[in-house]
Amino acid sequence: MIMTPLTVERWAVPGARRSGAGPRRAARTAAAVGDRPRLVAGAGGALVGGIAPGDLVVASEVRGPDGASVALPTAPVLAAALRATGLTVHVGPVVSADHVVTGAERARLSSGSAPDVSGGTRLPPVVSGGPPLTGAPAVAVDTESSWLVSGTAPSAVVRAIVDTPDHPLLRPGTVRRGLTALRSLRRAAPVLRAWCDATGEREVLLAAPRSFCAGVDRAIATVERALDRHGAPVYVRRQIVHNDHVVAELERRGAVFVREADEVPTGAVLVLAAHGVAPAVRHTAAERRLRVVDATCPLVTKVHAGVRRHAHRGATVLLIGHAGHEEVEGTVGEAPDDVVVVGSVAEAETVAVRDPAAVATAVQTTLAVDEAEAITAVLRRRFPALAEPRTADICYATTNRQDAVRAVAAEADRLVVVGSPHSSNSVRLAEVGARAGVPAVRIDHAAELDLSWLAGARRVAVTAGASAPEHLVDDVVAVLGGLGPVTVTPRSTTTEDVRFTLPQEVS
């Protein structure tokens, strides 16, 4: 249910239950609600600058007067849904006090000090999840949330800001600011209801294998080792792997990502990404006397070698893959006059070659297996002399993760694939799930989960592309756990034990 302390706030959020203002009334309401999910919505005061009247604050945790804290893990997805309506939304800790906070006490609360209760008022106990979870400064204050939220039941808090450090509560303009806050709550109401509709008990099916593969592990470790050996900056051509979170972490450590090798200062260290590069890139690096560290995945290197071999014997290589993908660009660069990219069954039906008796195939390593097979089947029919790779070009990790998705698809109501939008293997995983009959979505991080999409889903399968860190999966499970009790069930189709040695330049 949605609970609002004041009647006027209940008007702003139709269908809400009035919890009563202040800690005593809030505690009585919480006792009556029991273990039901609850979302607290109402007015609040900002403790820090940068928050304006009418802005919304979504609590990442709620702190009580004694400093105890309850985590609210659905804050990122709730905030994202509210922002999608055009509202200005902030996320951070909210602290509750037993009185209206003004003046210097605001500064103490924002710095982490407990509210002033020197008057000796005896209050109902605060539901406690332990000490403050993040240590981050509180961004807003209210007088009910810590008594209304639960450490055991799904809870969320949304406060519309009325007063700020620059606009104190008991000053002219309070009524106008209050109306602005109520209008924001009114606009937020559909999202608040969507949060309530998404709550409930769930089973999370964790597909395995998932997340990093051996090639990604090797590429990331290569950059880290280069930084340890040479110090910052170490330059990396393109994204080392297709995941923004990985790139951001390496940037914090001193990696500098560039588009092309000619952007790198002469003599500097340049790491080549896992997707492989055309020989022209290596030529540019040599001209600039760059110290090159090659983090190309060995399985991509295998595809490059096959293309060179077929081109050397005069064959046309039909590269099954997606034009514009970095791996495909690098592979084409091995023999640009002899490689033709074939991206669909329709293209396979019409592609022309120099000599039908001298034709070979190569495959982008991150394609969907069924997609590649459908295209290959057409090419086999059209070119009986077609030479194919002795072993599959699609890498073991791509195949394993797609097999795992198919295995869980039959059991799940929804499939969540964690991975960046420019990660081919992540996009393919969502497509494989959809073709297997389960509603599937690819998200870059947990905040992109759609509350309405989750409503009614009781078995949610979760996986991650080969370039997505496992902690992003943990974040998704945490959000689902914030919407209700979660049982996590692993679903493994195979065990991966592949390891690649680091490039000799950093080993």
C-alpha cells in the first residue's frame, strides 16, 4: 500500500492510506500494516543544496533518530521510473526526526549527526537495520519514514521537497512551495502504484554460465597489469570490452580510452581491445613507436587466421556477422578485398562471389548460434564448395550462455539480461530468450528494470553477457529482493574452466 502522513498528501496520491503525522501515529500504522509492502509518500525537507522545492527524493536508506538504518534497494529503479515522467529526482539517505528540523540542525543531520532529542521525549522504537549503511550524507528529512518502513517487508520512500536550506519552512512562500510539492506527488502517483503492483514473492533463476568469459577476464587483467607495470596513463584503443561499467572502473585507475591509435602520444603504451584490430591499426601503432600490448581474445585471433588463410588461396570469405561491429571491422581488415559481410538470411540469398568454387565462411564470435546456422544453411545450399571452419567460430562462452538461456526460458515468466547495449553477445542473449518464448529485456544496470514489466512475474530468470561484471547481476537480484521475498535458484548447464594466459608484454 501507499501511505501518506497527511490528508492533503493523500489527496495528491489517490488511493493512499493516511498513516498520520509524526512518529507515534506512524508507529501505530506500521504495526497495523504488519508485513505488507509499503511505500511512504509525502512532503519532506532538503538538507543539502542542489535540491529545489518540488523535487522528489527517493530514499536509498532511511535513518532513525538513533542513527540506525534500513536499506531500500529499489531506490534506483523507482527513481529512474519517476525521472522518465519528467520529474526531477534525487536519490540518497533520508533521516527521520521527531520534530521539525530547522536552522543549524539541518547541517548536523546532513553531516551524519543524529537529530537533537535533548528534550527527553520518549518515542516508539525505530525499526532498525543496524548502523548507517553507506555513511553518505543524508539529503532529506521527515518525521515518519523510519517508523513506517520495515526491515523485513518491501518498503520505499518518496518525499516531495517543500523546504530547503535556502527556503526555510516557516517563511513566506511555504504555501506556494507546498503546492508545488503536492503537484509533484500527483504526477508521481502512477509510478508509485506501479511499484506497489510490482511487489510480491519471487523465485530468481540464475542462469549459468553468465558474466565474464576467459577472453574478457584476460583483456581486463591485461590493462590492469599494464597500469601496474607502466603506470598511468595507459592508452586503450576503443572499449577494452563492451561494457561501460568496466571501462569506467579502468578509467578511474588511469586508463585512457581513444578511438584510434593516431590519438596516442608517440612512444606511449597502447592496449588493443579484446575484439581484435585490422593490420592497418598495428601499422599506425608501429609508425608512432607505440608500445603495443595485444589483448585480442585468442578466439578472435583464430578467426583472423582463418580469413588470412582462405584469402591467401584466392577464396572469397563470407563473414557472417553484423557490419559495423568492432570485431567484424577488424576481421574484414585482414583482407578487405576478399571479405564480404553477410548479416542476414536475406543477404545470404543474394550475395555474389568471384568464383563459386572458391568460397569460405567465417563467423563473428558473439553471434547467436541459431542465427548463424540459418545463414550458413543458405550459403551451403547456394555454394556446394563452401569451406567452413574446422571448429566453430562462435566462441564457447557465447554458446554456453545461449544454451543456459534456453534452459531457463521454459521455466521463467521473464528474462533479464544484464549487458551494455553495444555488447553483441548480450543483445543476442535477449533475442535468444525471446525466440524461446519468454518476455526478455536487456538492461545495462538494475535501475533500467521496468516496474510495470515486472508486475505479476513470479519466476524471473537473470543472466549476464560475457562482458558484464557479476556485481551488476547482484544489483538486479537486490532490487528484486527489495520488491518482496526472493528465492534464488541456480540453473547451470555446464562448467567453464577455460583460462587464457596474459600477453607476453605484461606476463
